[in-house]
Amino acid sequence: MLNRKRRHALSASLSVALVIAMAVPAFADETSQDLRNQQQDLQNQQAAVEAEQADTSARLDDIKSNINDLEAKKNDLLSQIDSLDAQLVTTIASINTINTQISEKEKDLEQTAADLQKAQENADTEYEAMKARIQYLYEKGGETGWPALLLSQGADNSDVLSDVLDKADFTGDMYKYDRQCLEEYANDIQTVSDLQTQQQQEEAALVEMKNEQESQEANLQTLKEQAQASSEDAQSQINQAEELASQYTDLINQQNAKISELSAAAAAKGQEADQKAAEEQAAAEEARRQAEEAQRQAEEQAAAEAAAQAQAAAQASADT
């Protein structure tokens, strides 16, 4: 009977202590484990953003590399344009020089044509004069008429004979002079004609050179326009790439800010979890202390009750 009451009292005391111990976490909104889970979730988010940032950085590096390649290409094209400009200047100067030479050659040809015409006119004039002299001599008997004239005068007419001989010598000299003049005029005509042919050939060569230079100029101009178009296209691509790079840079900055925010939040959540764990441990220790105290008190009460009952029983036995 006594032991049963003692056990009942001890059981009641332990129940009270257990209720006190269980009541401590029941009033908490979040446990330290909940906070640890939240911290892990923040760290997972941070890792995901860091992975995205690594991908963004890789894309940005590719864009910067592409920009460098485009800049090198543009600079090479600009060098080509400068070289083509220099060649165009040289070619245009050459064309201008050739045009000047052609103009001078045309003037030379005009003068040569005039000289040729004059030489031909002189030759024609000399030829007409020679024909008139030949006709005159022919009408006077020509070279065969002088012997007959000499025979008809007789030996006593020495003055007439001398005059006839002088005329015969003059006629011979005239023939020689006419032939010499005709040969000289013919030579002059041939010389001027040869000069004209040479000048025409030189002019044709200059015209051919001019055509070649103009063809080269057109080709250089085409190459320059193509290089300029390629350079402008490269610059357009550079502008687009730089705009995209700027966007990626802004995104990386945003990701850095997000990473910092998540890192700070995770650290704060970790501190909160540590604090909560410490509070939980303190509460558990307090509950355990209270339970132990309740158990001690229950045991003391039970012992006191048992002692009282034993004393009462002894007193009752003594009275009887």
C-alpha cells in the first residue's frame, strides 16, 4: 500500500517534469534545423547564381575575344585602304602625266602634219616647176635639139656656137638640179612621214598606257570600296558586340550583387540557426534540470510520506 502510493506520487511528479520539458520547443516558431534548411536553400541559390555568372563571364570573354578579332580585322582593312589610297594617288598622277604627254604628242602630230603638208606642197610646187622646164626644153628640142642647132650655125658663127654650148651646159645643170631637188623633197617627205608614224605609234602607246592606268584606277577604286564596306561592316559588328558585352557586364554586376545578397543572407541565417541551436540546448538543459528537480522533490515527498506512514503505523501498533 505504501509503495503503491509512493510510486503514484513519483509518477505524477515525472509527468509534470515531462510536460515542462516538451512545452519548451512547442512554443518556438522555427527550429534550428528549419533555419539550417533555409541556410542551405540560400547557399543552393547562391551556387546557382554563381554558375550562371560563370557562364555569363565565359560568354563575355568570348565576346571580348571576338571584338579583338574584329578590331584587328578592321585595322587591317584600314591599312589596306591607306595602301589603296596611296596607289590611287600614284595611278591618278600617272594618268595626269600621260594625259599631258598625249596632249604634247598631239601638238607634235599637228606640227608634223603641218610640216608634212608643207613638204608635200613644196615637192608638188617643185614638181610642177620641173614639169614646166621639161616641157620648155622638150619644146625647144631637148638635149637632142642642141646638136642640130650647132650644126645649123656653121663653124664660122663662133658666138652662136658658144651660146649654144652654154645653153647645153645650163640645161644639163638644170636636169641635175631638178633631180636633186626632187630627191631632197622626197627625202624630206619621207623623213616627216616617218616622224609622223613614230609619233602616232608613241601616241598609241601612251593611249594604251592611259587605258591600262585607268583600268588599274577602276580596279583600285573597286578594291577600296570593298575594303571600306568590309571595314564598316566590321565596325557595325564591333558596335553590336560592345553593346552585348555591356549587357553581359551589367548582368554580371547584378549577379555579383545577388551573390553578395545571398551570401549575407545565408551567413545571417547560419548565425540565427546557431543562436537558435544554443537556445534549444539551453532550453533542453533547463527542462532536464527541472525534471531532475521535480523527480528529486517527488522522491523526497514520497520518502517523507513513507516515513510519516511508517511512524503512524508504529504509533498505532504501540497504542494497541
